[in-house]
Amino acid sequence: MLQSTEWSKYDERLIKAVESGDVAKVTATLKKGAIPTKLNPEGLSA
């Protein structure tokens, strides 16, 4: 699992999956290491 505070491609994918309501993509992205509580540049989290 990623422990970096830097924004990664998985974090962006998680935000997009949550916004689109795609549960399968949310699950897959979390398994790849996205951190759901990490804030994006606008201050939003998944």
C-alpha cells in the first residue's frame, strides 16, 4: 500500500470512480493502494 502524501494516479482514479458511482472501480483502486482520506488539490477526499 502507498504511504506517500503525494497525489498518485490511483488517488485520481479513486476520486473519479467515486464521483461516477462505480463500486467495482472503487474497490479495485483501493486494492491498488489509493488512500480514501487523502485530500486532492481542492481539499476534497474520496
